Amino acid sequence: MCENCGDLTHIVDANGMSRRGLVLGGATLMAGAALVAVSGEANAQSRSTTVAAAAIRPFPVRAWGNDSATSPITVRQIMRRAIGPNDVHLDVLYCGICHSDIHQNRDDTPSQRTTFPVVTGHEIIGRVRAIGSAVTKFKVGDIGGVGAMVDSCGTCKQCLAGREMNCEKGATFTYNTPDKISGGMTSGGYSEGIVVAEHFVLRISPGVNLAATAPLLCAGITTFSPMQHWELEAGQRVGVIGLGGLGHVAVKLAASRGADVTIFTTSPGKVADAQRLGAREAVLWSDTVAMKRLAGQFDLLISTVPQPYPMQPFIDVLGLDGTLVNVGVIDGLQDINGLSLIFSRKSVAGSVIGGIPETQALLDYCALRNITADIELVRTNQIDEAMNRMLNKNVRYRFVIDMAAA
């Protein structure tokens, strides 16, 4: 809670504040019911568990966010809620930078306005620091992951079916969403710690590359879910439109299912990566000869491009009963000829992440097959630079923030 105004969501400038200072400050808030906690003084790999008192008040952590669409991302202090019986407190180790984060930090999507100040990040890998008394899935020291959701009603038809993102009462997303527990707006994983209900924390298999696993919590499930829903099978032909953070993971996942994969990209420099990632072919959008050659060939197209673009050339490469699934463009699908859909019973569809059971299935699937994202690690003071590089398509293929390098 802000000592000046009493607002749980008030973000306080923490420039110059040390990590140890915040940890010690948060320690004074601990009192109340029993909780399992980990010593903050020990090395992360050898921490011993102790029985401590639960945080009955919100506590401060350092975070990185911005105050307006044009202001830089800077360090500040935010408050995390008291740890309830069903909550898990994670020390954030890594957090991927998703294109959705850029949209929110820069408030450039009319249908999803940003409430400032904002702390983004929803590809979170962390170590369990403390658990509530009713938590059964995790113990202190375990590794957990948090994706794009942190809450839902848990009782509606969609929640009971494991589709929490479609909660009939409205899912609570990891950032820039009204927080039904603490009030204000949720704050994401560009922070040193986060408290999340156990149901929304994913198990991370031992031995995986933690930093490279982080993007699976959004980029992975966003591209895995349509493959599941449209039942992509071995031998089918699938095209991935856009070779970025989502697209390169989509190629790996589709190839692992035995599909015949083609990448469609605007970047000549990425063509050479096609075979390494598992695609048979890479085609430039500007190659009209190749696009005509591929007409009517594809069972499924997954469009990962985050900005509107003319879609008809890709509708043309769909085969009979084929589907183009948009997982990237938020506003304004462009240039689709209705007649071309009618005669070949083609479909244009959309998909967004997946529920908790499906996300856990993805993580387990990838762990068994050693599927991770191709990443570049950055420090917290490089977030703005990384976002600018993403917009300039200068990343292969996902930035991940190393929170220990703060």
C-alpha cells in the first residue's frame, strides 16, 4: 500500500532503490496465518524452506513500466497483494517480451486502451518463494510459469471446460485488466515478484531451459491451440504467415506433428532459417510466381502478423475447406474476397491463447520434445531498446528479460 495515498495500485518511482532494500522493506509486512516461505538470503539453487507468517498486507517489489504512451520504461515500485490461502508467490526469473506488451505500453490499439501507469509482461517463469496454506500443486523452490491470465470466475461453463480465457464473467488478464481482488489494474511480469492463484500457475518440467521456455506461455500456446482445435495431422500442409516470436514457435510445433510446413515472410534474411526451424520451404510475400504456384495447396494457415495486411493472397493458397486462423492482427482484417471463400468453403477464423489445461499440455508436450523458443536475453534497462528492435524486425526470435540482471 502506498504510504502517501493508501492506494494499493499506486506505482511509486523507485529509481536508485536497491533490490535488497525492497526485500527488506517487504519483510516488515509479514505477519498472520501460516505459510511456507524461502529464505531470501540463500542462493536460489540451495534455499532452505522455513515456516513463516503469511503476508497479511500487500508488499512492495521492483517493477519496470511506463507512465504514458510516449514515456520510457523505467524502474518503479509496485505493490503485490497479501498471499492468500490459494496463492503462490513467485520470484520472477525470466519474462518474455511479447508484441502485445508493445501495444499496451504504447497504447496503439483502439480496441484495447491502456490504463497508465502500466507494467506489462505475460510470459513469466519464476521460482516459488512462498505458498498459501491451501496450495497443493507447488512447494517452495519449485519452478512455475504464468501466462496471459491470472484469474477467472471458475464456475461458468467455459471455466469448467478449461477455457478460462473465455470466462463468461470476464477473465482477469495478467496486466492492464481490472483486478477483482486488489482493485485497480493488474501488473505483469516485468517485475521481481508476482502473486497468483495456484490454478493459474503452470508446472515447469525439470531440466528445461527456463529462459527459452518463457515464450511458450504466450507465443507457444497461441500457436499450439489452433493446431489442436483444427486437428493438424501428419502429412497435412500448413503455412505460417510471419516469422517472428509467434511464427518461429509455430513452425517448430507444426513440424513436430509431422506436418508439411511453409513459412511466408517479408524478410529475405529469414529465408535461410526455414529448414533449421523445421519448414520445407520459405516464400517471400513479394514472390508472386511462388504464390501462384501454391494456390489451393494448404489445409491450414496460421497468421501471426501483429499488424493489418491484405489477406487475399493467402486466402488464395488455401485449399478446399481450408482455414486461415488469425492469432496476430487485433484490429482491421483487410482485403478478403467473399466469393473466394464461398466457392471453396474456405474459412477465416481467430484464436487467442488457450485455457490452463491446454497450456499445461503444451508445456509438457514441448518438454518431452525439447521444443523451446529461440531467444536473446536482455537486461531490464534494455526493454525499450528491445521493443524498438522488435518493431524493426531485428530479433531472432524472442527477447526475454533476465530479471536477475536487473
